Amino acid sequence: MITLEIENPNGERRIVHIAGDRAILGRAPASDVQLRHETVSTKHAQIVREGPAFVLRDLESYNGTYVNGRWIAETTLKFKDKIGIGRFHLTFLTKVPVEPKKRK
């Protein structure tokens, strides 16, 4: 399950839970997370589970995708990472299990 807190351009916040291991974020009505604003591409980005991790990929959006203030093409998300998509601010709230460090 993917959990996001979404803050829209008006400052209103909501929590979204997406069942499954994949979510498309974009302006299109068919998006798993619809972000209605002209600064968001129709299919802007996607979050995909890869093993125990979740990866955020920009889908060649017009305005880019940002994580913690840095432009990304693809990155592994961590709990409470800040995602910027157009004028929306999202917080990644999915707790990802951390593998214990191996002793040498």
C-alpha cells in the first residue's frame, strides 16, 4: 500500500491510500492520484514497488518532478520524503522496511 499526504495549491491537505504496488500521479481522470492543475502533466510520475523499496519515476513531465527540493528522473523514496509535482506538495508516508546491516 502507498500512502501520501497531498497539499494542493490552496494549502488544503488530504491523505491518500493506494492499494497495490503501483500508482500513476497526474492530471488525467484515470490517474490513481489525480492532481488537477495546469502545472501537472496528464501522466506526470509513477510510484512503483521494487522489492522492499518504492521508486518514484518522472514520466517525461513538462514541469519535472522533485524530491526534497531536487529534480529527479528516478529515485528510491524514503519515509517522509517531500515530493513536488507542479504546484502540489506530497509527503511519502509509506514505511519501508529497512534491512538490518550485515556484520563483518
